[in-house]
Amino acid sequence: MDGGHPDRWSAVASEWAMSWGMVAQPVWNAVVEVSGVGRDSRVLDVGCGNGDLLAHLAGIGAHTAGVDPAPGMVDIARSRVPDGDVRLGSAKHLPWPDDTFDLVTSVNALQFADDALDGLAEMVRVAKRGGLVAVSNWAEADRNDLNTIEDAVARAAGEVPLPDGELRVVGGLEQLFADGGLEVVAAGLVDVPWRAADDDALVRGVLLGETPTVLTTKAPTVIAAARAFRTSVGGYHLVNAFRYAIARTPR
């Protein structure tokens, strides 16, 4: 599902959680290791979705906060991290005071902001002086098996596949931080595999948010495009990648 309209994300919140909620865990692990956050660290996740990262951080003893513009996502996140401070809002105006968090993250979310640089500035504002800001999102299309399937669906509909966004390409996140006046302290590329148990899970995951009619119509295209990713024991295994970058705020 493309785009960041809150109502659309609210409508698919539960299904998204089942299909995609944990896909970015390898990135979470990398950010936690590089940043050194842990027990009693204060961490904000911008675009927190259904709270999977918040639950992960709470599990290592961090004090968690999250913000998301989709009410359906916020409801699930609050249920998952009842001790967290999860609020409805957007990256445009984060509802916390200056100099609050040891780490501010945004995973697969900042690209949906009206202006990524403005969103980054807000993340820096609420981070502590000398604190860290981490941004991560999908890497360029040719590193993602998922894009092979999505491109096939687009072409079958007579559409041109979408080009890579500027944050997905090599150096894109580093350039975002440079434009925001920050110096990157770490950056990397992390494999994020995705598994679908069967054809139905594959189609629902790839065509998240589509109507039953569209699911039925496009399912053959999805399944055909995913044939190369079918495993010997059934189901599908797609190899994908996320890029991340971490910068330290001015002291």
C-alpha cells in the first residue's frame, strides 16, 4: 500500500501488523547496538505504527514514547506498550518539549512526512543535546525481492513502476542529515527478509489495503511474479534490505 494517509493506515492496522509488523526487526537490532540505548534510556519512535519497535525497546528496559497519525495504529500501539507514552500526531509537530529523548527514531515512516527535512528538524528538537537521531527505510528497488513483485503488478495494470525515492538510494539518508546540519556517526545496510506462509498470505501482504475484488483480480500476477521466491517446503521467502543512518545532535 503506497502513501501515508492516516485513514488508510487505520483501516489496515491489524492486517499490517500480521503481515509486516516485525519485518524491520534486524534494523531495530542494528540501531540499538550502535546507539547503545538500553535500560532507562528515553526513546521516541516517530511513525511508530502498531508499536512493534516500542515493544522491542520496552523489552530491553527503555522508557518508550511513540507518535503516529493513524488512530488505528495508535490504538494497537497503546495496547502493546501500556506503560509507553503513545500519542496521535505527526512528524510536523512532535508533542513533546525540547531536549527530551536520548534517541529519536523513524523506521519506514519519515518518507511519508510532508517534508522530510522539517520532520528531521522536529526529531532533532526533541532529542537531548548530544543525543542521537536514527532514520531507516527500504533500500533501492534492486535490493528488494518485494519490488520485483510490485513492479510486475504495476506493469500488468499498464502503470510505470515507481522510481526510488531519494531516501532509498545510496547516500540518501546521509544527505538528509547533512542538509539538516548533522554529522552521521553510523550508517549501514541491513537484510530484512520477509516470509509468507502460503499464496493467500503472499497476496494479502503485497496488496495490503486492496478490496477483495482487486485481491482476486491481481492474485495471479502476484503469485506468478513470486514463483522464484517459493521455498521447497511451501510458502515464500523474499530477501529485502533497509538502509539506516544515525547522527548525533549538537551538544
